Amino acid sequence: MRTRSAAAVALVALVGLVVSLVVVWSRLAPGTPVQESEPGPLAAVASASPEPRSGPTEIGRSEAALEPSETSDAARPVRVALASVGIEAPVRPVGVAEDGQMRLPPDPRVMGWYRFGPAPGAESGGSVVIAGHLDSKRFGLGPLARLRDVEVGQPIEVTLADGGVSTYTVVGVERFDRQGLPEELFSRQGPERLRVITCGGEYDPDAGGYQQNLVVTAVPA
């Protein structure tokens, strides 16, 4: 009896070891990577507005074939601050995504500067476009959730790579349909303008997310 019991115990242990090895191997073996959609649904936050917090920011752009504007690295924007509403975030240069929209950093705490347009202080003038996601499932709520509280007359500061600061004054707060951003918002000519853009309006998951873009326009102070 003891011999049979010992054999049974050994058999059970062996089966358990084999099962464990199979599970570990299945996790280590190459396979199709699973990627979380970004951005995605985000639960409402008590301190946030009652708007749903998810979905992509679809932002139009100038012709994708354009060469990047002639901007020295020293003039590249690296940080933006709207102290009046508690917004401050790093800025990274971005281009155009495969779907034809302005490419944005996936983390809503980081904003993108449209590198096909001018930098702050460019002699050619035109629109300096800085944009970012409102939120994301992975990273949570971003600072641009407060962009809708910006008012005309408030200041915006853009820090450059060389440490200089370009100061602007808000002259307009507008909302456009997600597919209806005027091309002039990305103009590389005319008076210098700063455009800070994020998504907004009603969130409709069946229609692709937020249905509007919020655009704050500012001029050099």
C-alpha cells in the first residue's frame, strides 16, 4: 500500500510539473502581440467635466508632402504653459500619421508640435500648431481637459529648446467638427498665430469618439 501511495504521489507531481512547463512555454513562445488600443475608454473622474473621457483626437493638417519648416533646433518648442487654467506639458515634434491626421504623442500629458509648420518667432509667420490628446485609457486624463476653461486675454508661454520663452495672448476659443478644421489653422504664411488644439464636444463611440476639436488661438504678446 505504501509503495502504491508513493507511486501515486510521484505521478501526480510529475503531471503537475508537465502542466506548469506547458503553461510557461506558451507564455514565452512567440505569438501575435496583443496591443491595447490607444487612446481608449476611460472611466469618468470626479474632478473632471461630465463629458466622456476617451477616443482619438483627429486633427487635420497641411499637405503631408510638405517638407518640415526651416527651423533651427534652438527655436523648437519644448514646453507649453497656460498657467491661468493649470496646464503645463512638454512638447515633442510630430508629423503626419498613416491615416492622414496630425500625429500626436499617445500620452495626453505630452503635446505635439506640428513640425511641418513654423516654430515660435519664425520670420515667415504662420500658425504654430501644438496639439494633444484629451485623455487615454492607458495614461488617464491629460492637462488639456482644462483647455475649455481658457478665456480670451489669458497668457500662454511656450519654452524653446534654447531656454527662451515666447509669450502669447489668447484671442479666440473655437470648436469645429472633427472633420471640419479649416486648413488656414495650419497656414505657414500670414501673421504669427499659436494654435493649441485638442478634442472635445460629445463623445460617440459608434462614430469614432469625440465629435469636435477645441482650438485656442493666441497672438504674440
